[in-house]
Amino acid sequence: MTTSRLFSADVQQTLDLIGIFVFALSGGLLAVRKNLDIFGIAVLAEATALGGGLLRDLIIGAVPPAAFENRGYFFTPLVAALVVFFLHPEVARINNAVQTLDALGLGLFCVTGTAKAHDYGLGSVAAVVLGMVTAAGGGVIRDLLVGELPPSLLRWDRALYAVPALVGGTITALLIAAHSLGAVTGTAAALVAFAVRMLALRYEWRAPRAWHRGSASSGPEDA
Amino acid sequence: MTTSRLFSADVQQTLDLIGIFVFALSGGLLAVRKNLDIFGIAVLAEATALGGGLLRDLIIGAVPPAAFENRGYFFTPLVAALVVFFLHPEVARINNAVQTLDALGLGLFCVTGTAKAHDYGLGSVAAVVLGMVTAAGGGVIRDLLVGELPPSLLRWDRALYAVPALVGGTITALLIAAHSLGAVTGTAAALVAFAVRMLALRYEWRAPRAWHRGSASSGPEDA
Amino acid sequence: MTTSRLFSADVQQTLDLIGIFVFALSGGLLAVRKNLDIFGIAVLAEATALGGGLLRDLIIGAVPPAAFENRGYFFTPLVAALVVFFLHPEVARINNAVQTLDALGLGLFCVTGTAKAHDYGLGSVAAVVLGMVTAAGGGVIRDLLVGELPPSLLRWDRALYAVPALVGGTITALLIAAHSLGAVTGTAAALVAFAVRMLALRYEWRAPRAWHRGSASSGPEDA
């Protein structure tokens, strides 16, 4: 269980809490838009911030999950929920900053999620997938709970979200295979994922859809 | 594993089955309103009655979950589904009685859920949260399955549901900390949760929503 | 862990991959209809093909789940996603063939799911339920993710889907109880489930709904 602790305990905890806080803000803001009450804001903040790691921990068999073992993980989303409750217009106004921090959380969680899955003995492909689940799963649960379906993650008209997580997770898996994952290289992997996400937002990168051919039966057979 | 057995095995089993039966009725009635067939009624009855405990057991690592280990737990919702299938107008007509029994189930499950989570080594905050998950999780799964989103639990226009569960779970955690959880005190905790829920229904207690300030930028900064 | 290996490892793996591939096609086709991008197609293909087995494995405590341990299980849905991406009009046109293969997957998965649950120590009723979860759970997750609610499984206007799975699982459980589950009898159980599903499709078998009595209070008390 050493590689999952990329950084000193203090640094790791601080980075985790930043990611959790920002993910919780996005959940809380959606709850306000959906007209939920303070309890609904808190639930959506918790589910968005901790849902991805919870899914990962259930799948790798790390029970009780970290979300239920670490009080800081639990209380941080409640603080975010209070911030949203009292200051949601201000938080919404700094949406660009929230998106930037969300991209940081994405970068961090895909790296730590991949590393933790590897620590529990999963293969590299499975670990990368679980890194993506860690980073993006909370947002899917958030969207499910308020009926925003298909969830933002799967909508073609949103900028790439999973791909940056897969990039960060793949780099992490390669670093693990090369016995080179550490604080510096792990941070670099997270920053690459962060950068890809920011570029996707800036340039509205989207994944291709299956084309719908015209009624003529002579459409191209392949692209 | 002693505290989770608050009562004699017979009493505990009877109380559990009553709670399961009533939760199953609420699931079955929603299935009828949604025009589902007898199979859908059975699935919704099972999911509503057992879903909360199933989530709790997956999270604390109690596998296979009680829902799959105890045949009485499995067959009771099927009986409720048959009752709803043949007598749904009558069951709907005694909705007040169903709501009262549902409140009893809520009170019972938040106490036993908190106690079981504690037995599996979770901290007091996590145990209270899992008590709420036990009591309210089945209803969320029920609403997800029929597309009633956001689920009833999160809607501001419904009377408080989670708060009574949190009250009952908190009392239970305090009793555990004081080494005082037993049949009498556990029943008292369940009855307090029941009473809070009934008062919330009677007086339409609701949680506050984040206020939406007018267009004037000079709205109050805090409340 | 012997009974779950009904067939030689090669045969079992081949049958599993066929079932996974066909379930993935159905997920991918729905993703195209919902206008999702290539990533959404891949996610829906994976979730539909592996979701049922994943739920089963979490419930019986088989972690990490087979979906994350077997690379063939993971890559097969990606191949199906590519097929759908490039050839979706052709795949949609052979929908009858897809439905037939889907019925084969249903038959196979309810048998292997029941056998695996039994291997992990669950009772016969629970094992049959988990066989159905294995066969039908992926489709429910697929429908949840795109907001097709209630899911196809629960809609009265769709031909029976769970009942064939329950039939196949029950035969499997009886074979296990008689110490007679093997390659031949297991295949027979899968074929019975397959046949029931095909008949349900052909003759549009549906489960009954609770009748809604007229306004007259003298409606029939039972049917």
C-alpha cells in the first residue's frame, strides 16, 4: 500500500480535501439550480465529492470506503454545502474558477484513483478505468440524483472530461510499471490531465458521434 | 456483533419484517401508479424494502448482505406486492396508516442501521450516516427506478424525512458511546425518530432552501 | 468453485464473450439513438455488458469483480462499441438477429450467475435472484444512464425478460440441488431460458398489471 501515498500524508490530505471541496461545490450549485433544500444541497455535495471514490473502493474491496473512514472527507462537503447555501450567486459568478479547480480535482483523483486500484492488486487497464471512475463517478451520481440524464459525462455537447482522466491514469500506470511513481512524477501526471481538461474546455474539444448517413444508401462505408 | 441485536431474536425479526413490509407497500403503490406490471410491482417492493440495508451492507463489507441471507426478508416484500396487486385501491385509501407505519419503519431502521454499522467498526459519524442510508436509501432507489427525480428524499416540498433518521441515529450513537444501547433505549430512540417524522408530516416541516435574491445587487450577504 | 465452471475454460470464456458482445451491441445502439458520442457509446456498451455481473459480484463479495479481472471482458465491449460506431445502421437493421443473440446471452448469464452465487455460499432463492440480476442488471444500468425510466425491464408493454431468466435460474438451482449441474444440463437450462424469451418475443407475452377498477365501488374483489 505504498504507492497510493504519493506524497507526505499532510500534502496528500490537503490535495484530497481541495479536490473534494471543489467537487462538492459543483454538486451544491446543481442542487440550488434544481431548487433543492439545504439537505438536498448537502447530499448532492457529498455524493459528487465522494461518490467516485466510493464506487472505486467498493469495486476494489476497500471497505469501509475512505469516504466513511476519514472525517475530513465527510465534513468538507458539508462546508462546501454551507458556502453554496449562503453564497450561491457569488459561487456561480466565479464559475470559471470553479471549473479550473474542478479540473485540478479531476487531475488529482485520476492519479490517486489509479494508484490505489493498483495497490489493491488490479491490473493496469483496470486501474486506469478505476482512476477515471474515481474522477468522474461522483459527477455521474450527482446527475443521476437530479435526473440530468444522460449525465454530463456522456453528453456529446460537453467538452471532454473522461479523456483527460484516462490520459492522467495511463501516465500513472506507465509510471507504476516503470517503478517511477512518486510525488514529482505523480504531480506531473495530474497536471497533464489538468492541462488536457483545460484545453478541452478552452477549445471545446468534443468526441465524435456516430454519423447518421443520409437516406441515400450509397453513404460511405467507413471514415 | 452484540449491540446490533438490540432485542431478542424473535422481537428483532418481527420488527424488521414489519418495517420491510410497509416499505414494500410504498414501493408497490408507486409501481401501480406508474402502470408497471406484477413483476415491476415486486421489483419495486423489494428494492424499496431492502435497498437501504443493501447499500449499508455493501459499504460496511457485510457480504452477502442480509437481504440475500434471510429468506423472510426476501419473501415479505413479495407478499406486500401481492397485497398491492389485488388491493391497491384499499391500500391507497389507508394511506395515512401506511405513512404512519412507514414512519415506524424509518425509526426502526435508522436505529438498527446505526448499530450494525458501529458493530462493523465504523466511527460514530459514519454510523449515523449509514443509519440514515438504511432508513432512506430504499426510497431513493425506488424513485430512481421509476424516474421520479429528484427523489422524494431530496425534494424541498416534502416533509422532513432524513432529519428524523439523523435524530434517531444520533441518539443511538450517543447511547452506544455511553454503553447504554439496549432494547428499551433502542426502542426509545426509534420512537423519537418516529415522533419527529410524524410531527414533520403533521405540521409540514420543511428544510430551508437557498434564497434566490432579487435582481438588486444589494441583497443581504448572510442570514 | 467448481460448479461455476460448467464447461471447459475455453468454451466458458467463448460463451461469456459472445453474451458480453451482444449485450454491448444493445447498449451501443441505444447510445447512438440517444445521440451520445463515441465515448458514451463505449461506456454504455461496457455498462450494459458487464453491469449485471458487476452487481452480482459486489453482492456476493467477489471483489475485484470479474469485469475488472478479465481483460477479454473489458475489451470485448469496446470492439462492440466500434462496430456500432461505424456500422450502426447495419446493426440496427439486423435487430432481429441482435434480439436472438441477446436472448442467448440472457439464457447463458442467468445460468452462470446462479451457479456463481451458489459457489459463493448463497442459498438457492438468493442464487436464482442473482442469476436474474446477472442477466438483466446491465440493461437496467443502461436505461438508468440515459434516462429511459422506468427501465425496459420493468415496463409492462415489453415482452417478458425477467421471467425467462428466473426460469433458467430455477432450473439451475434444482440441478445444483440434485448434484446434476454440468456442461450438458447447464446448456439445457440456458436453452430453456432462451426458448422462453424467444416465445415471449414472438407471442408478445406480458405480465399482468394491477387492474384499475371503475368508479363503481362494486368492482370484483379478485380475479
